[in-house]
Amino acid sequence: MVKDHPIHPVILCGGSGTRLWPVSRKTLPKPFLPLIGDTTLFEQAIGRISGDASDGGFAAPIVVAGPQYGSVIERQLDGKEHRLIVEPAAKNTAPAIALAAACLDPDDIMLVCPSDHHIADETAFRNAALSAAHLAAQDYLVSFGITPESPETGYGYLRRGEELPGGHKIARFVEKPDFARAQTYLESGEYSWNGGIFAFRAGQLIDELTAHRPEMAEAVLASVRQGRSEGSRFYPSAEVFAGIQGDSIDYAVMENTARAAMVPADMGWSDIGNWAALQDALTAAPVGSDCDTNVRKGSVDLIDCSHVLASTDGPRISAVGVADICIVVSGGEVLVTTRDGAQLVGKLPGAAEQ
Amino acid sequence: MVKDHPIHPVILCGGSGTRLWPVSRKTLPKPFLPLIGDTTLFEQAIGRISGDASDGGFAAPIVVAGPQYGSVIERQLDGKEHRLIVEPAAKNTAPAIALAAACLDPDDIMLVCPSDHHIADETAFRNAALSAAHLAAQDYLVSFGITPESPETGYGYLRRGEELPGGHKIARFVEKPDFARAQTYLESGEYSWNGGIFAFRAGQLIDELTAHRPEMAEAVLASVRQGRSEGSRFYPSAEVFAGIQGDSIDYAVMENTARAAMVPADMGWSDIGNWAALQDALTAAPVGSDCDTNVRKGSVDLIDCSHVLASTDGPRISAVGVADICIVVSGGEVLVTTRDGAQLVGKLPGAAEQ
């Protein structure tokens, strides 16, 4: 990567984050909240791929998001140069990524990043991004392979294959395994988590999508051709886009291509997928974590508590004797969940209603 | 007991109930709250000793309480005939009971009841009250001996001695034993909980207090002599009363007299001493308990929860995966406690501040 061939960051703002209810709400979902530290996950995602030209490497970001988030995104970008592609409808990651690819030159290298993940080690992230960009320039479709820390059953796994410079071919994709298999994967040392971070050459991504999802590719290209710009915003044609059958980039492209690769990334990654995951990230981070095992945000009094996350936007939380529990008070709602229960928070009536 | 010798109920309103914070507050403490069902514990205490003359037995109650509770007491008595003795200062149970005794005729039989306990079986209560009154008429100082249901370490225990008609002499008083000893007591079948409910002949109580706490007895009698009536309220002299060194009726009289007796009382008793105790009483009662093991009050959504008490005065409580926990939202405070932790709720800053 040289300065006249920078990496083009593509920041996806798709997730609703209902499992982080009641803090994450439809009106202001997870990416736009300061869940870790004083800046939002989106601001941190932008920060990771920013830097002046002497840092080498990153072009102004392309943000892909629904129209309802346009103003919060522009506010949080705070004048930073960017392009905003306004998704006419939520169609999962493949069309969103393809929209960005279609707006780039075919030889541009794009780095696709979710806007709602946490990455503790920015240097490791940048190094992995460089390795991924190199492989993408050789027409590999590259996924970040996160070094797994536990037998998580909520993630996809990538099995490493043949070695490549700075990475590996992907020998196999496994969708959310059961616990026993996840344990085997962890012990084997051959598997990584699929972190949802990708590097592609834009033209290659379009070619592969055309090969494996020709209708989707055609609709995306047409909606870009018929789209219109408005300042830094680009509006693809809603009419064509509406007909797309949504799919993830993994299903649509990665699991079908012969050129799937991965770069290892050991960078303190978390998808902050639920309150327990946020608790872990906050416990690991210096911000907000006390010298004991509890994490407090707002007015919180604890007696004989351990591994408690207590977060409130106003009313005081008082707790006695509890362990391994998240207590969240926000917007007039009170949530109490175990770490296991955190997976089901999105199924609560409150999370569904809002 | 015949109609011209009724039992004189004495209802003590002394406890602050800080362990039931944030619902119980200094301004409106535990006795005056509808914790079980739609009526307050005080109203239930009054109801238990009410009934027309044909029911036989109970004179209009004497209520002993601090001046700050006069109006709530009169409101909750709702026009019922009563006398209210306004305690000039909180001096524990011995002076409070002696005040009532000094306002009665020496031959009156008094039945002393806390205002903040729960009794599920009213018939059993009345039967025990009759037995206790018979023994009190024979100058025994009679405690209700509650059939113990578990090795509680928070209660005093009474050991049964020599049999009496309808009861026993008390062979021994034990203050809050440790768990191992409580277990032994439970298994022996010889011990009862000291429920804080007593029957005395008024004159006998004064005589015994004079024998064992002469200064306290003298001060109480003087403060009654120098007191003044105002409608149904009686104000003992504050000046004399202020000098009293407070003590419990157990320490001051029961543990010193040779005539301590007990009547067995298996009546679904609870002192509702903390949130776990309230949870137990609500789980046992038909009111407020669902067909599962959880108790809900107000807007509550639970997923995969068991043995949870969730009570809110407004904001919705949502909980996932938790067990054996009390979640209480009241007056802008949020409390989460385990059953063991419930003992320590009074030590929380919030409970201490109010």
C-alpha cells in the first residue's frame, strides 16, 4: 500500500443492537452510543481508520447506513471528510458492501468494518488491515480471523488452510457451532472467529457477487447507476434496490468463492453483542472499571457484589450480594440479566416494542 | 375471657423497616404500606383484633407510636374506635408497652402486637391469643412461641419448659443463635421463635418492670401521670420520658421474671424482616404470586426467571435468567439483592440517607 493507493474504509451501520436494550434503541442504536469510554463505537470505528497522509494508508471513509441515521452520522463525523451511502432498505451486508464497491474504482482496495465493534489494540488492527489489503490486491477476498478466546457459540468460525503471505486461505466456514464443537475448534488452534471485517478489491467483489448472486449484483449496480448525489450523500435508487433479496456477505460471496482468505487478528476484539460482552470489554478496559471486579456507570452502590455491571442514566442502583449480573437502568426501563440471559434480552417485550 | 373482661390489644408502631428500603421510608415506613395484598400491615394488625362484641373478646385497640405517625395511623384506622398513645421518644419496646399498661386498669389483660408482621392464619392467631390471655390472667407473662420453619439466625428462640394449661413455662431464652445451634433447636422440637407478641395483666407487667427496671417503671408511670389527653390521643410527658434508658421487653422483663410463659402459635407468621421474607410471604399467599415461582408487582417482564420478586411503582422491570433475587424499584431507586443480601439492605447508603 502506498499513498496513491490508499485503503478505502467502508463503515457499515446496519445493526440494531436490540440485545443492548434498554440503552440501545431504534432511535439511537448501539453504534452511536458511548458504550466504552466517552466516544461512541461509530466514532471509534472512524478513529481507527483515520490519520493524516503521513500515516499512510486510509482514504476518507465511506459510511453505509439507513436514511434514519444520516444526521447522527454526520454529527458524529464532526466535519471529517467522508461519503455517506444511504441504503434505501436494510438488505443485510452483501448488498450494503456491494453498494460501496460499486461507488469505488475497480482497483480500489476496500476495508469493510462494522461500526459497532470494539477493538482494544489499534496497532494490531492496522497491521492486520495492511496484510489484508495486500492479499486483497492479489484478488483474495479476505476476512479478519479473530484469535478465539473462548468456545463462543454465537460466532462463525474460519478454519485456516494453505498459507499465504501474511495470512491463509480459508479451508472451511462454520456457522455458529454447538458448545462441544466450539471447544474442539478452540483447542485445535486451527480456527478463528469470523469477525465480520473484510478486505476486497472493489472490482473483484463485484465480479464474485456477479458470479454467485447475479441478480443481487445487477440490482446493486443498477441502483448505483440510477442513484443521485447530494453533497457528500449518495442515494442509490430505492426502486431497484427494494427488489433485492437480502443476504450476508458470508453466504453470498465468502462461502462460495475459491479465493477466500483470512489474516490473523489478535486485537482485543469484541462485537459487544450483548450486555455480558460489554461487561467483558469494560472489565478489560481501564475506563469505567473499578479496582474490584465490578463495572459501575452512574450512581451505583454495591455491597458484597462481584462481576456486576451496573449502569444507570439517572436513578441510583443499589445492589447487595449479587454476582455475574448486569443491571441496566435507561430511559425509564430497568433490566436485570445474567450473563447467559444476556443473549435473550432482544426477546424481551421492551426490546421488541421500542 | 367474657365480654366484660375483653382483651385489650396494644399495637406497637416502632420499627423503621430500613431493610425494606426503597419501598419503606422514614416518612412512610413498613407498617403503613400495603406489602401483602391491598391493605397495609397496620390495617391487617388492626383487623386481626377487631370484631363486634358477639365475636367476644377484643376491646378497642391502643396504638403506641411516635408523633410523626399520628395522622397516617388515624387515617388507616378509618374512624375505628381506638386510643393513640404518642411516644415522646423511641425507647424500644419495654417503655412503649409499659405506657399502654399504665393507661389500663391493673386487671386488664393486654395483648401486645407489632404492627408490621404478617400472620396468614387468623384463626390460629385468635386461638393463641385466647390461651395467652388465660395464662396472663393467672399472672404469667406470656410470649407467643412461633413454630419454627427453618434454622433462622435472626430471631430469638424460646425453650419450652414445664407444661401449663394451653402453653408452657419458658425454660430458656436464646438470642439470635448461630446457624449450627439454630439447626439443633429446630431438630430438637423444643424451641419456638420469639415472635414479639405478648399477653400480660397490665398490673402484673408494671409490677415486674418495677422489680427489674425500677427507674424505667417510675419514669413511665410519672410520664403517664403528667400526660394529657387530646381527643383519642394521649401524650405522656416528654420531659420525664426523655430520661429513660431504652430496652426491649425481653431484656427488661421476660428474661428476668420467674413467670415467663409461652403459648404455641403455628399461624403462618412472618416478621417481613427483609425482602426475602416478604418474597416468602407473597409466594405463600395467593395474592400477587403467579402460577410460577415468581412474584410480580407492577409492570414486570420475566424470561427464564425463578424465585424472583420483582416489584415496581412505575418503571418497567425486565429480567432474564435470574433466580432467587429481589428486584425493587420505588421512588426513583433501584434495588437488586440476593436472599442472603436482603439482610444488609439497611446498610446501603440509600437506606441510611433517607
